[in-house]
Amino acid sequence: MASSSSSVLLVAVVLAAVVCGAHGIAKVPPGPNITASPASYGNKWLDAKTTWVPLTDKNWDPLPPSHFALSGHAFGSMAKKGEEQKLRDAGEVEIKFRRGKCKYPAGTKVNFHVEKSSNENYLALVIKFLQGDGDVVGVDIKQKGEDKWTELNESWGAVWRIDTPHKLIGPFSVRYTTEGGTKTVVDDVIPKGWKPDTSYEAKGAY
């Protein structure tokens, strides 16, 4: 839930999976898998196997907050071979799941996206492609040449923002804190002359 952020994010191995989570899904500790074993419907049981799927934090359907929906392909992937349609036809079933740590391809850099609504007095950031350690729980920025960090407020989802009467010129360093307690500083990642609706990639080993 989150996010994405933020959010329960499950590593994708079922590439065609499309998963929507209703807002409000309770956080669960990171774990090695998402499991449906067995899935139940009525008074019957279906054997299922471990499957990895990505879960987003957007669902506009009027579903209860604790529900999330899988595509037919993703749902069928949890069935034993040859029983995919049987599982898809089961309707609503109970699924046990755990959040998995984010794992992006080797060489993927942390990305800072300046939202399109940003201007010289308002900066909204989304931090993308964080490996492993969980949701971002805090973001600060620091103007080049200054000693003091300025805290951003969580806006919604994965968006962090600051409103200020002072012009936000840049370059800015960004410090983000994950729920695991790790603080990371990326120097001067938002350049002078930054533009709205633009992504800036961290340099170095982030």
C-alpha cells in the first residue's frame, strides 16, 4: 500500500500480473513470499503455490479497504499446473501474503521525480527505485551552501512536498529516511534550474 508507495510492494516475477490494492491495507513485515496455500472458497479448498506479484496502492473501485484484486493471469499463476481456470473460477478467496523487499535490476539508480505541479515556491518530490529497506518515512532537502536541512511534508502516497515563501532555486541535496531507520544523503541531486515533471537520477552507489 503506500507506494508504490506507500505501501505494500511485492517483487514481480509474474510479469503480466496487474494488482490493485484498496487504500488502507495494513502494513505487514517484509517477507520472502506471497502465499496462497491453500486458498479456500465455500467449504472447499484449493492447493496453491507461492507466487510473486507487484501490488500498487491505487484502486478506484468501491472495495473494502482490506481487499486487493489480482488479474486473471496473476491469480491463475498461483494454481497447480493445469488447474489455473479452476482457481480463477473460485471467485473471492482468502489469500495469505507477505510484503517482499523491493529488488530492481543491478545498476538501477535511485530517481527523484519533481512533480509537474512544482514551482519556485512549491516543490513536490517522489523518490523511486529504492532497493530493499521499505517505505520512505521522511524526506529533507538542503540548499547548496546551507547547513540546515528543511523537512518536507508527506502529501499523499509517495509524494513529499514543501511550501515556502522563499524561492526554491537549487541545487538541493536530498536526505531520505526509510522505515528501517536508514538515512541516505544524495548531494546536489536536484540541480539549479530544475524543472517540473522532470526526473533526476542519483549519481554514485545509491
